[in-house]
Amino acid sequence: MAEEREIGDDELLDVADNPTQAASLHKALRTLANNSNVGPELQEMAKSVLSGRIGMKDVIESDRYMHAISARLGEIHDAAEHLSPEDRRRSEERAEKMVREQEEAENGSAKRDDRRK
């Protein structure tokens, strides 16, 4: 059986503000597609977007998928509410690191774009 094609980052630019954000969204979709802990609806949604069967705009306009996303976010929020102080500190450190890395990636992308002009 032939392997299904996967969309490129550029195919997410209709919902992303820039190529770096599109790459991050693409990575997040792969994570969802490969993580059975997120539930079958979110896995199906991510696989459908990655294969090009549906677009992210379709997902955003879908009550079914938005309900699944909202439910998962509620579960994440509830889990965060019950973190120990030490786990909360580690989680905040990871989040700060991710923000720094994202900002560095965006700054690097902007510098490359400036050099091309």
C-alpha cells in the first residue's frame, strides 16, 4: 500500500501568520496524529489535515472538531489546576523555554527574509 502524501508547511499559510507559525502548526499536527492520548477525534482530524483531505479552515468551521479541541483543552486546564508547586514550576520553565525558542526561530526567519530583499 502506498504511503499517503503529507502536506507541506506552506499549505498551512492560509491559517498561519508566517512560515514559522505554519511550521509550528505542522509539528503540532504531527504530534496530535501520533499521540493516542489525545483521543480518536483529534488524531483523525490531524491525520486528515496532514494528508490534505481537509484544510485547517474546515477544522475551524467544524463543530465536531472544535468541540473535541475544546474538550481536550478543558482536560489540560483541569490537570494544570492540580499540579504540585514543583510540577507547576517545571511546566512554567518548559513554557518559557518554548517561547524563547519560538521567538528565536521567528527572529532568524525575519533576518533571512530581510537579507533576501
